[in-house]
Amino acid sequence: MIENLEESIKLELNLARLYTLFNDLFPDDEDFWWQLAMEERGHASLLQQEKKQPQPTEFFPDNLLAADLQMLFEANARILGLLETFAKAAPSREDAFRTALDLELSAGEAHFQDFLDTPDPSPAASIFRQLNQEDRDHAERIRSYMRENGIVC
């Protein structure tokens, strides 16, 4: 479970790095990308705080972390590859949004959203939900932003 926690932290930080790159590349959308990057960093901070506990993951709700460690490794490798590629050759605005949407719908990020949407009365789940109340459903926010700004899906 500790490896899953560490890879989940990396996933959130890698997404934040990607969204920060998009923030730098697309001035028309910089506020949108900056907000997403900050939220991903916030998710990572929550997970990092748990890692610092004397018995990490003891407080975690059972379904908070993705159980598939290989999937987390693959997601992180994919994002690192995208960062390298996009640093050399910027994607189009549309490709940036499609990439972000695809990543938000991927298993690791979708798992986090599923956790937020699943009823769980435990105190730990309630705390995580309250802390992430404003950060819900990045995929839907990306879709909505694309529609509002005439970006083809």
C-alpha cells in the first residue's frame, strides 16, 4: 500500500507539472491550467501528509488509492513522456485539452473521482471529501471549458 501511496503522489505531482506547462504554453487559458495545477498539487499534499504519519495509510479510506500499482507506474511514465515531448514541441491547444481530458479519465485520476463520488460515512472519507470539495471532477470541468471556448473535443 505504501508503494501505491508513493506512486499516487507522483501521479498528482506529474499532472501538476503538465498543467503548469500548459499554463506556460497557452496564455489564453492560463488561469484554467493554473487552477488545475494547484488542485493537483493540493491532492498530492494531502497524500504526502498521510505518508508522514507514524502508520501511513492507517487513516486512509479503503478505496482512496488505486489498487493497481502497475497502472500507476504506467500513468506516471506516460505523463513523464508527454512532458518531455511537449517541452520539445508544444502541442496544439486542442491537443493539450484532449490530452488532459484523456489523463483525467485514466484509471488513476478516475479512481480518485470515484472515491469522491462514493458514499462512505467514515470520518476519514468525510475529511478527504471536505478538503477536496472544490477540486471535483476535473474531466467534466475540462469538457465544459472546451465547450465554452469552442475547442473541439
